[in-house]
Amino acid sequence: MTTALNKYDMILKASLSLFTERGFDAATIPMIAKRADVGAGTIYRYFDSKETLVNVLYQESVQRFTKKVRKDFSSIPVREGFEHIFYCLIDFTKESEYALFFLETKKNSHYLNQTSRQLLDQLLHMLDDFFKRGKSEGVIRSLPSNVLIAIVLGAFLNIYQLVQAGDVEINAELITELEQCCWDAIKLH
Amino acid sequence: MTTALNKYDMILKASLSLFTERGFDAATIPMIAKRADVGAGTIYRYFDSKETLVNVLYQESVQRFTKKVRKDFSSIPVREGFEHIFYCLIDFTKESEYALFFLETKKNSHYLNQTSRQLLDQLLHMLDDFFKRGKSEGVIRSLPSNVLIAIVLGAFLNIYQLVQAGDVEINAELITELEQCCWDAIKLH
Amino acid sequence: MTTALNKYDMILKASLSLFTERGFDAATIPMIAKRADVGAGTIYRYFDSKETLVNVLYQESVQRFTKKVRKDFSSIPVREGFEHIFYCLIDFTKESEYALFFLETKKNSHYLNQTSRQLLDQLLHMLDDFFKRGKSEGVIRSLPSNVLIAIVLGAFLNIYQLVQAGDVEINAELITELEQCCWDAIKLH
Amino acid sequence: MTTALNKYDMILKASLSLFTERGFDAATIPMIAKRADVGAGTIYRYFDSKETLVNVLYQESVQRFTKKVRKDFSSIPVREGFEHIFYCLIDFTKESEYALFFLETKKNSHYLNQTSRQLLDQLLHMLDDFFKRGKSEGVIRSLPSNVLIAIVLGAFLNIYQLVQAGDVEINAELITELEQCCWDAIKLH
DNA sequence: TATGAATGAGTGTTCATTCAT
DNA sequence: TATGAATGAACACTCATTCAT
């Protein structure tokens, strides 16, 4: 069921897609206003600046993903935990094809503020805890967690960009295999 | 040993680093001129436009990498071939910390011209041939080649961004293990 | 009576005077903006480019003059027809001291577009018809029409530039005599 | 017989043609250098600035024309004197198709210096003397001399622009008739 | 509340001018 | 003497932001 979005959400939606398609700097306020079907001035009723807007978007993404991953996360076996994480990524992208915007954004991007960086750190920290457990249990390679995360998220993100570009068609079977790929990459053989 | 660079190379170097750090649109000509220690006008003696500049950079990167990978590539065992590719990536980034610029650039970026896209396609096609062989020999997972490439390059790129950011220190041991990670991700178990 | 002009008209007025005074290339957008008392960016809300602006001005001038000349034009005696044309020129310059901008603009100016050139051609074609009639009736010299037109408009334009410069004061008597001068130049004696 | 021109003359020739074709502001130093087949820097060995260059050109033109017109000028009948002036114009344009550059240049052009304006004034003053005599002898209309001059030069210039554009082919017969036209315009009937 | 006309700082780019060779 | 690489001020133009309506 599609609901009529309020202007706030229309602006968020439009800017998310434009930031993803063209990058922060090449996505202009007039473009966003047009896609959101609002006046350019209206954007400033909801967001202090273009920078605020992108940070709201970033933080909202990270937080929503963090919340999703955290759910019932710490008490399950490592292999299942990894599956959980992977399917959270899948789910997340299903909710919006641009939802992974925060993964494409380099942490030191000139427009990210401290809060955005801290929220990403929180997410990474949580994943770090999980990977630490996996390493201590001897099921995951003894590599630094940020490297393990980089491998999985990097692989996932690149695949998803193929999907977004229409170069790959996604289905349940493929997802299962990709999950196994990513797990194979980090598990201790 | 530092060599005196000519202005052409200074401009290329400065713009490569700025494009990598801030993206094409946020890297301004005045910034590039300042970092290259030349006047803004000088850039236009060597490059028709900012767009030309980024495409020269992109194409030079892709071509240099393609040349490096292609060397003695087709007649070796798949496992060794993969190792070759991986160490090319390592080598390449050692030559310049920004050398993988073209991997960070989305193929549909608004500033890439047709030639740039074609050169990337040639590289991907070459890798596709390799992965096809691996699949037909039953040593690599039967996933589309672009997916396999996305996994390996995505993982590598994300790791390398950690290195660039100073979050991870690279050494021979780590490299060996990362290579194994990436191979494990795509090999048929 | 001075009426409050809207910004569009203020920009047209300011640029017309500056183009006339300094020429297209030496009249800069900042100058035009200042004289029109608007921001530089505002000019681009109304005109796509400086080139568009000059062509709008040119075409508007030509069309307004063409319309004025055409009125009840074909059925009157040649001598009266000529008088009509001459007094149209006078009237036209009275409406705006810069109205003859299009006569000062060389047809092959690098900034004129095809439409502008076509509109001038239409005007000249109309005058050509008139002069043809004059020649066939044996009251006008049998010179090519474009030469006859060049004589009259060239003479008129140069005189008017004196008026604009303040070197000559215009009055009804002078106008009468000038009209006779121009007619004498082309009539068959 | 064509003589190898020295660089000074090559620069003058090239800039004269470019100033005529495109106007002072749209004719760039690189363009002039290229057409003159010299380096851009060389122009500055001969002329202090672009403005100096255009003024040298202007003054040289005016002076050469003034000299030509002045020759045996004061003691002949008015009608013959006019013919002399007219054929000087013809001669002058035959020497160089761009020689009348100074007639196309508005006296208050932003790049003309005082000397240029004074030299033009001298020429006009000389013509003024001639027209005064014509008026006192009752053979020329009693209009201000600058108006009489404007008529003749305006007509001539406009015709010559047609010739330059290739729209009219000039020949002895046409010249004779044009001279008569111009004389008819100003003579007292 | 919502708009979009208006703004001017800042962009990519050009070009008159300088100067080392 | 002659050059053209180098420069930076100034150009045409864009766009984040403001504000009267």
C-alpha cells in the first residue's frame, strides 16, 4: 500500500535517489525540489542546509540499518549471526534501492558531520563485537574486524550496484550463493 | 628519490588526489591549481576542460592496470591467475595511493566519456574471460563473471580505503591472507 | 510619466543601451546587472545566455520596425512610400534612442543566430519590393536594392549617431531636409 | 609585386582584418598572433598593449586617408572636390579591404584614446572646410557639415560593407553612379 | 505553510600580458 | 629578437540560500 508522503519524506526520498545517482555535489537543490515536487524554498523549511539534509539522510539510513541488525543479534551462533547480517543487508536494499547510500559514502566525505561519523562508528563497533566473537570462537579468520567488514560490505555493495544498474537480476538462489561467498571469504577454513 | 615533475604531471597528480579525496564535483579547479602549484589558467594549457582532465586520469589508470594484468595471463592455472590479478592490484596501489581511482568511480558517472567506459569494459571483458575459464574448469563458482569481479574488486577496494585512511597497516602477511580471503569467496568448495 | 518597469524590461533596457554603447563583447553581464539594478544571476532567470539576450533584443527591434514600416505600405505612391519609411525611422528612434541597434549590428556578427538574420532578411526583402516598384516606375535609380537601402540606412544611421552623441540637435525642419537628402540620393533625376 | 612583410606590418595587417571582422573585443591576441604568424609575445615587442595596437591602426588609417584627401584639395571647384573625396574613399578601400576600419569605429569607442579622436577631428575639420565652401558658394545644402559628412560616409560605408560581404560586385560604372547618388544627396537642387 | 524570484559568492574557463629561454 | 609557457584577473554562468508574498 502506497501512502501519500508528506513533504518532508518526499524531499528525503528525492534527495536520497539523487545523491546516489549523481553524488552529493552534482545533485542540486533545484533538481531535488523538482523530483520531490516541492518548491526549492520548501526544502529549507525542513532542513537548514543541503549539508543538513544529506546528514539526516545518512544518519537515518545508518540508524535504521543498525536497528535492524541489532535485533536478537548477540545470542545466536556465529554462522547464523552472519546470515542474519547478510539478510539484513538484503532486506534493507529491498526497502529502498537507495538505502545503502551510507555504504557508498566515504567516511571522510567533506559533507559528513561528526554525528554521522559517530553513528557509522557505532554500527561498525557492533559488527566488530560480533566478528570478535567469531574470531575468539575460531570460526572467523583472525583479521582485524574492520578488514573483515570491509570485505563483506565491499563485496555486497559492489554487487548491489550491479543490481541497481540492471546488469544482474537478483533472486533467492543467487542471494543464497552470495551469502555463502561472503561467508567463505571470512570464515576460518 | 624525488624527481622534479613537469607541470603536466603535477596537474595530473594533484587532480588525482583531489578527485579521490573529494570527488569530481567537489574538487575545484582553484583547488587543483593550488595543490599542483600552478596558475588556474595553466591547467587549460594541458587539458581542454575539467572533464577532459578526469577522463585522461581515468583512462590512464585503466590502461596501466589493464596492461599490468594482461602480462602472461592466459596460460597459467586459474589459482595462479587469480593470485596474479590480486598482486597486480597490490602492485598498482603501491605505485600510487590513488591509482585505483577508476575502481571508485561509478561507471555511469556523469563526467565519464564513452572512451573511458569502453576502456573499463575492455578490462572487465579480459577478467570475464579468465573467470569463464575458471568456471568451465570447475574451480570457480558458477556465478556471473561481473558478480565474481564485483566481489573481489569490491572487497579489495574497501580494504584499500582503510589502508589509505590509515586505519589498517599493510604487510606481506596480511596481503597473503587477504588474497586467500578473496579466493575463498569465489572458489568452488 | 515614468512607469515602474519589471525586471525583464529593466534587463532588456540596460543591455540594449550597453550593447549600443560598448558593443556586445565589451558589455559584460556584471555591467548589465548593475545598470539594470538586478543581481547578475537574475539575468539568467529571464534569458538563457548573453547570446540569447542580444538576439531577443535584435529580433524585437527588427520586428517592431518591420511592423511599423509595413502599415499601409504597398498602395501609396513611391515618393510617399519613401517618406513613410523615413518617418518610420524617425519615429522608431524617438521611441528609444537605442532602437536602431539592429542597424548598427553587422549581419555576420558572431553572436547573431539564424532567426535574427532571417528576420533582418524579411525586412530587407520588404524594402526590396518597394524599391523594385520605384525602379520599375522609373522614379528610383536602377541600382541594386540592397545598395539603395545601404545608402539610405547608412546615411540615416550615421546622422542618428551624431544625434545620440549630442553633436546635432534634431528638429522638424532638419528632419524634412534630411528626408529630402536621402530621397535625392536615390531618385532618378 | 608582393614583398615579404616585416613582423610589425604583419601584426598590423592581421589585427586590422580581425578587428574589422570580429570587433576589437572579440579579436583576441592569440588570434591575431596566429594570423600574423608570430608568437603572442612578439606583439608586445612592437605594441605596448592591445589598446595601443588598435589606436596605432586607427591613427595610421586616418592619417593615410587624410593625406590622400588633402592632396591638391582646396583650389578646385566644389563638384570636382567632392568627386576627389569620393574617389579617395574608393582608392583607399582598394589599397586594403579593411582600410575603412576607422569609419566603422564609433568615435566614442571605449578603446580609442584622445590622439585617435583628435586625428579624426582633424580629418572632419578639413572636410568641414570643404563643405563650408560648398555651402557658401550655394552648391551644397545648408546643413551642418557633420551631418553632410555623416550622410556621405554613412552611405559609402554601408555600401562598402555589402562589397566586403560579397553581396555586391563593384565596377567602374557602379562607382560613377554611386558618386552621383552621394552628390545628389547633399547638393543644393 | 509553501513558494519561486532574486541574489551574489563561487564555479569553470578565457585571455591580455609577462618573462625565462 | 622572438617565443610561447605561465599567470591571475575577469568573464559567463550556476546554485545554495533568502525572503516577500
